[in-house]
Amino acid sequence: MAASRAREPGSLRILAYNIRHGEGMDSVINLKRVAELITALDPDVVALQEIDSAVERSLGVHQAGVLGELTGMRSVFGSFFDYQGGRYGMAVLSKDTILSFQNHRLPDGLEPRTALALRLEVDGVEIVFVGIHLYATAEERLAQAERLVQIFEGETAPVILAGDFNSQPESAVIALLSQHWDIPDKGDDRFTFRSDAPDREIDYVMYRPAARVDVISHWVIDEPVVSDHRPVVIDLKIR
């Protein structure tokens, strides 16, 4: 299980993780080990993708709430659509105060998508943290990215996007978003999918404005079993 790195006082640690409704590469659904990984990494805020709520395949569990309880964090679920008797979407967990949240509808792809935006108070500073899971074709993801630019165009607080963009660095989606958000380099070990044989980078944390955010550390966790994605962690200082 991944261990936490030491960090500077006053920093904000963010985790982005597609957990595939808790189903690991061993085909076992196990939210406890997801929670143990999150706890070991000690994040302040977590963007989780592929989250079930009362869905048959994951035994009817409200996964965002369970993960919130297991990690001792506040949880918000952002629904995409009805699925197997429940709802499918994503979630954000936060240690910090949640001032408000909104689940913004994005242009539909093969499946409906949203941007789950939380307004947080972090050490007295207000930020907007947005969980992302773009899908499915390149054209659909680009339309979703264009809508993200529009939604947050007039936002004056720092805006952080985190999650599974299903887009590689050379894609039109990342090119567009890089015009509006800084996308920090993860280093040589940057591939995030798939976890047991990583060969592509599709999960990111992006931020703006650059003048108010410093990147302290940014890395990908080598975890080959818990999910089909690898967790992405970043430590920031926000002014």
C-alpha cells in the first residue's frame, strides 16, 4: 500500500483517482482498500471517478458516503445518469470546509458527463475544486473541455481541475485546456493507465492562476491492483 510523502506546512495535497467503482485488477470490489490507500496518502481533497450510488453491480452501496466515512472526510457525489437501479458518476472528498457545490452538466458523449465543482475554504483562502471525467470520443471530449472553459471563464478564485480526462498530452483537449490552466509535469514516471502496465497519461491535475499557485511536488503512485488507473498526487501552495 502506498505511503505518504512528507510535505511542507500549509500545503494543499490533492489526489485524483479513477477507482472503477472499487473493482481492482483482481476483479474484486473492495472499498476498504481504496480507503486505506487514500488514508495512507493523506490528501486534503480527492477527486474520484467511476463512483456508484445504490448500483446493483456494487451491492447497492452509496460509495461516496462509504469512502467519506472510512477516510473521515466530507463527501459529495456528482451523478451522471441512472444505472442498474441507482446512479453512476463521480465524487469529491474533502478535509476542508465545503462552502457550496454544483454539478455542472457537460455536452453529452456516449454517456452523460458533468463537472462536479466545490467551493472550498483552505486555510482561509477560497478555491474552486472541480472533479473531471471526460468521455468518450475525441470530439465529445473536446466539446466537454470547451464547456469547462466557458463555465469557469469569469471565476476569480483559484480553479483546480482534477481527474480522468481520457486524453493524452498531445491531444486537442489538453492543448485547449493548457491555454486556460497550468498543467504541471509529473516527471518521467507519468503514465496513469493502465495500472498493471502503464503506457499512457490521461489523468491530470490542472490549476490557475499560475501567479497564486506554487507546485511543491507532483507524482504518480505505482499501485497495480486497487484500480485500473494509477493515483495522481500533487502538493500545492495557494496564495
